[in-house]
Amino acid sequence: MVLPRALAKFNRHATNPAAALLAGRTPGFALVQHRGRKSGREYRTPVAVFHRDGVYRIALTYGRNVDWLKNISAAGDFTLHTRGRTLALTNPAVQQDPSARWAPAPVRPWLKALSVEYYVEARPAAD
């Protein structure tokens, strides 16, 4: 059961602005900075992120049909604000793993309970 769209809509307007204040500094969370495909407007979306072996993985807790994912996929790159750092990431690719082995062991049961089997994988852009 991926989180429902109604919750996503509520979070976009109510929860995300508050979460954005902490997401870029709190371990396990980040802000994806992206530009709208149609509007060109800049957005910052709080996400759950995990880093290992030079790769950043973002849980798709609302599934694959979210605007921020469409935006970063169309652009081919995006900015990630995490733990007080700003990173340029490139080549976002959606991956599937129902076992959630890509996430840290303590987080896997939560992801499995929410049926989060998709995630985005991206790497730092070359300077």
C-alpha cells in the first residue's frame, strides 16, 4: 500500500513546508530541488534519502507517479540538500526492489509495511 494521493496532496500544502525546514539537515531526509517541466517554477520536496557507495537512493513512498520524479527525470539532473550540504546529482533512474535491500536495515520494515518497492537512484554529477 503506497501512501494515497489524497495524503500526498495534503502533505504538499500542509506538511511539506514545515518538513522542509528540517529535511535538509536531518539524517535520512533531504530536499529535492527541481524545476517544473511546464511552469519552470523551482520546487523543493522533502524526501527520505539513503547514501551508500557513492549512490543516493530516494524512497518513492507515494509511488512512481509523482511530479517531482517526472521533473527530475525530464531534466536528467537535480539538486539534493542533505545534512547541510548541497549536491548536484545526475541520471536519476527508477529501480524496483520489494525487499528494500537498498535501504538501511532499520528502515526496511517500514518501507515494506508501506509496500515501497520503488526508489530513485542517482549519482553525484562530475565536476
